[in-house]
Amino acid sequence: MRPELALDDFALCGEMSRLLRLLDETRGGAIRLIEVRDGIPRRMLVESQAYCTTDPAGRDLKSEMQRTAWYFPAHNGPG
């Protein structure tokens, strides 16, 4: 049995805390990739609509997708 399962609360590593915060902040986009190595998140790729221009009648003229990548630097220890 994993010892942390018996705990009511435990500290997450900084990378995991950042991943959870970024997931909470992701609005109107699609998560295309979460790269995990040795149980630690290392990269996340989000695709979202960058902008949309409209004509005077309100019709969409141009819309582009934007890709944003977040990298989680290697970190030793909690927090």
C-alpha cells in the first residue's frame, strides 16, 4: 500500500500544482497533449481560437487557431 493513501492531506510537487492551476485556467480551448515522465507533468499543449474578425453584419471573416505550450521545468522535492 502506498503510504500517502493513509494521509488526509499531502503536498504536491510544484509541477503538479502548476498543471492543476493551468487546467483550472484553461477556458475555451482544447487540451491536445499532456506529457508526463516518471509521474511528473512535463509539457501541456492547448489549442484555442486566437481571434475572430467579423464584418459589419456580424459574420465571421477569419478565425485562426492558436497553440500554446507550457513546459514544466525539472524540480527536485515538494512545492
